[in-house]
Amino acid sequence: MTKDDAERIIKAILKGEKLLERRAHFWARTEHRPFTVQDVDRILRRHVLADEPRRDETHGNHEVRLDGRTLDGAQVRIVLGLREVGPCSLITIFDRKPPKRR
């Protein structure tokens, strides 16, 4: 999968033409992190691909990392599992800024 393929699939997700499932890992993380599904939607619309899609043989998809900002301006990364056929997965969301050292 190329970056162009990934962008095409993300556009299909945004148009409602492709399903984006939220994995249990995502829901577990959002319980402990200050991010929402609305933040994910914003990042899907306004993102930068962090690197080339990587094949994940275990899950049968391509892992894609998207960098963007939440509604309140936090710099975050979301990780998606993209597929040409079948539903895609929202794996996780996390803060990209390292914590401040004391």
C-alpha cells in the first residue's frame, strides 16, 4: 500500500463509504487520555502521514500513522489499520509531545 492508497481509503472513511471500527485498545486509551472521537474526526480531515504504510501480517491490514491536532490544539498521533477490502480499524490515539522534564 502506498501513501496515495492510504489517503484514498481515508477519504472513503470520511465519506462514509468505508467502515472505521474502533478497537477495544482505542476505547481503553480514551478512558485515560483526554481525547475524543471528535478529535479523531478532525485528524482524519486534517492530517499528515507520519511515514509509509506498513504491512501488519498479524491483523491483515496496513498500519498507518497520522499526525495532527485535536480540537483544543494538542499534537497527537492516531494509528489506523487500513484495508482495501473490509472494515478499517482505529487502533489508538496518543500525545506526540514528550512530557516535560522536571
